[in-house]
Amino acid sequence: MSSSRSFSDKSVWIHTKLLLLLLVCLFVLHWNTIGFLFTYWWDSSTYGHGILVFPLSIFLIWKKRSELDLAQYSPSLLGLFLFVLFGIGWWAGYWVDVAIIKQLAFFGMVGAIFWSMLGWRTTSIYLLPLVLPLFALPLWSPLTPLLQYLTTQAVSFSLSLIGIPIYVEDHFIHIPEGKFSIEEVCAGLRYVLAAVLVALVYVYLHIHQLRSRLVFVGSVILLSLIVNWIRVFVVILAGHLTNMTHSFVTDHADFGWWLFAFTLIPIFWFGGYLVNKEQKTARRQDASDPEIQNDTAHNVSINNSSARYVFPALLIFMLIIPLSGFYLKERNRQVLDSPLIDLQAPKPSGQWSGPYEVQQNSVQPVFQGSDREVIASYKKDGNEAILYMAQYLFQEQGKELIAEYNRPYNTSIWRPVSNGKRQIKLPDGSIIEAREVIIKNEQGKTQILWYWYSIAGINTISPVEAKILQMRDLLSRSKSGSTIILLILNTDHNTDSARNIMTDYYSNMYDALYATIYKNLDFTRQSE
């Protein structure tokens, strides 16, 4: 059981300076994580508001500094334990090069430092400034399809109300004058996130009742959605009235932000209404109960015998986790020092002939920074199958197999029609699972794609499982690398026939594929 004792104001100030020192050290040691995030914010149209997150968090912490007069510092071993967990999470994210894991773990470590040094009661005062960066991290993209659907439905309904003939296909809205696509950037996520940021800062400073806070934040989110629907509606209406010649048709990003800025007027008016309502309620309560008195301030104290141990333990773990990750990764970087032969297209098997050269404009997989890559076509009975393989022997930021910028097809040319899974039965009776995507371009051309990841001889279609396998592969100092195997077939909409052709190809070429992938690498294929 920990003993309790109070320290002088000088000791409290020293404890506060140690907290600031830990935060500075954390930012210095993880500058790559923060630097990458700032670059992402600067270049992103959806998460550009993230540039304001750090100044806002610092400002909010400073504004609440007076509440520390009622606080008691209680250094926490639980906070220290959470710091270690988040540190291990960052270490794992660093090994598998998943930026979002590193970013989440970093901000988790920031919160854990506050908890460790100040205790939960004091840290809870600063809870919102500590979690504010989460609304600027690129982890909200899964909401985009839902927002695209809502925008498409709301806008098409509004257009039909005013008598404009429309036809809706997926996220495309057709009008007599042309076609509009509700792209991901048009879904409204950027307005929702910016609105949430504004709402959270406002309620933290001015609104105190939980119910009022939820009502305000919910109202702001709804209003931001409506604003985006109005923006898209106006753009399509302008295209309809001007026969697609209005400037809004090709450039409407600035219009959206001006419209969003205008909505800040009703947002702050409603916020002021809720604040006044809270104040009136508080005055009535004070008047009805004169015994209610405000808490008087008292000196800040440090209440925990573990205070002397928390700081050095935090500093040690803070240094060990990133430095060990840097060392182990640099050790594995030596894999690139070994000479490698180029990745060659596998020799044909069965009745397939090839390999033949492929026109790059006919198929365009996008996998950046691969160490070895090959694309070739094979033919049988008048059918042509295109094989693409990209291999990563050593991965780091901007040069990794599993990344949001990598795609099995060029999204600016093709759009997905369907997405699913397929099982391929090989001659030896084993089953390989592949991800299937059917894509179509504006000319009506259709392609069917099958692909999977191969890490150390283990096949998977799951990006999460692939990242875990990559971590295991790196820790074992293997040089097998990570590979994507992609097969592409043009189809005349007879997908069953196309699938039979692709199954025949993989059945005949599977062994040759693996012999090619791991040629010149110190890897022995594992049995599955």
C-alpha cells in the first residue's frame, strides 16, 4: 500500500518540468512519425485540418491550467504499464511499416505519460486535448463508402423533387447534360471531421453538461453532412442549367469550404444558446440551494510514494523501444547488400505459351518501391492471361507491399464492379484462396483480377495477416520478402468462363510461380 505525503511547491514544479522533459524526448525520438504525419496533413484535402491539432491541444491545455489548483498529482504505475503497451504497439507498427499504428501508438504514449506522471484524476482534465489528434488521423476512411451512399441518395432525391430527370448507378448520377461521380473526396468526410474538431473545442471551453455536449456535437455533424449534400446539389444543378459549362462542374472545392465557413454562423449561435441555457439552470440551482459553495483552491500536492520511480522507468522504456526497433531494422536492411538477379517471368507450363511482352497501358497495377517486379502475358486457345508480380525484400515508409497507395488496378481509369473471394484447387488437392475484383472502365471494357500475398511461402488475402507474417519474417532475419501475385483477364462479361481459364492457368503455373519468386533467395518453401 503506497504512503501519502505532500511535497513543496518547488517539488511540484520540478515534477511538472520532468513531465515536459518526457514529452520533448518522446517527440524527438519519434520525429519521423510526427514528420510523416505533418507531410500527410499538408498534402491531404480530407485531413488538412490536422495542421491545427497540435496548436489547439496546447491552447486547450493552457486554458485549463487554473483547474490544476484543485488537482493532486498521483503518479500511476498503471499509466506506466499503458505506456509500455503503447510503446510495444509502436514497435510493431514500425516493424511492419503501418503508419496509422505508429501514429495511434505515439498519441497513446503521450496520454500515458500524463497518466503516469499526474494520475488519472488530473489527466482527465486534459482528456479532450489529448484525444483531439485522433480526429485528424487517417483512420476514418472506412466511413467514406457510407458517406458516398448517403450523399448520392440525398442529392438524387433532391434533384428529382425539382423535376430534373436523373439515373443513379452506384455513385454516379446521370442527368441529360452529362454524368457526375460522387468520388471519395466528395463524400463529405473532410467537412465532418473539421466540424467535429470545431465542436469538440467549443464544448470543451464552454459547455459542461454531457447531454448538451452530445446534442451540440451531433447537431454539428448533421449540419456538416447537409452542407456537403447542398454543395453537390448546387454543382449538379449548375451543370444542368449551363449545359455543363459552369466553373463549378470542374472546380468546386473552394465553393465547399466557403459554404462550410458560412455554416459556422448557425453552429456558434446554437452553441451560445446551449451555454445560456446551462447558465440559467446553474443560477436557478444556486438560488434554490444557498448552501452550495464552490470548492476553494488548495496547493497542488504529489500523493504517491511511486513518484520517484515513474520518471526513470518512463525514460528507460522511452529510449529502449525505438532504439531497439531502429537497430533491428538496420540489421535487416543488410538483405539489400546481397546481389539479386532480376525477377523473371516463369516458363510456361501445360498448354500455355509465353511469356509475351505486355503493353503497359493495357493494365496498370500500382505498387510503389518494389525491389523486383515482372509483368508478362500467356496465351492458350485464343485466351490471354496477364501475370503481374511485385516483390519487396526490405520494407520501409513509402516502400512497402501493404499500403493505401498500392492498388491492383489504376483507380483513375478503372472502377470496381464487384469484390469477393475465390478458391483455386491445385493439382495436388490443396486450395488457394484469392481476392477477386471485377473492374470496368468508361469504354465498357471489363477485367477480372485474382490476387493474393505470399510471405515466406504462406499465402493470404488478408492485409492484416500479411503484416503479421511480415513481422515474423523480419524477426527471423529471413530474406524471403513479401510478394503480390496478380492475374488479370479481359472478359466479355462471361465471368464463369473467365474464372475457369484463370483456374487452369494457376493450376498449371503455380509451381513455376513460386520457383521464380524465391529464386536467388535463402528460402525453402514451406508445406501448407
